[in-house]
Amino acid sequence: MTAKTTKKTETKTENTADFGAQGYDAFVKASEVAMKTAETLNGEITAYGKKTLEDMTAAAQELASVKTPAELLEKQTALAKTAFEGFFAEFNKVTEIYTESAKEITAPFTQQFAAYKPFAA
């Protein structure tokens, strides 16, 4: 083997070893983001569940106070509209959290692969 070939082989081996170490670092960073996201989602879903329960209790009390079928229909329609809008607002919020976390989770790996030059001399 020539000195030039030996040097290229050493460089490739070092690049591959560095890539492995960077992979571990990327995995750690991605795991930290995933844990943070899980905590955020847990808090978000718990808060939404609590608010929904409170809203349902208030709605039941409001519906129990109606005097006429027309009033019942009017209040029930308004409550259903409010619940529907609230659900989709929460759905959009959770979707945004997932979308942002997916970008953050993949960023370390994207950077690692973009910088990887296995056949660099």
C-alpha cells in the first residue's frame, strides 16, 4: 500500500467513526425534543380534557334551565357549535405541536447526513 492510499483509508475510517459519534449525539438531541414534546402534549391534552368537562357541566346546567322546546333547540345548537369549534381549535394546536416537533426531531439527523462526506480525501 502506498502512503497516499493509507492516508485515504485512515481519513475514511475517521469520517465513518465521526459519523457514528454524530449519530449518537443526534439521537440524544432528538430524544430530548421528543420527551419535551410528550410533556407538552400531555399538558395540552389534560388541560383540554379539564376544560371540556367544565364546559359540559355548564352546558348541562344551562340546558336544564330551558322553558320551551325552541329555547332548548337554540341553546343546544349554540353549545354544539361551540364544542365543535373548540375541538377543532385544539386539534389544530396539537397538529402544530406535532409538526414543529417533527422538524426539531429530524433536524440533528438532517444536519448530520448533510455534513457526512464518506469518500472525502
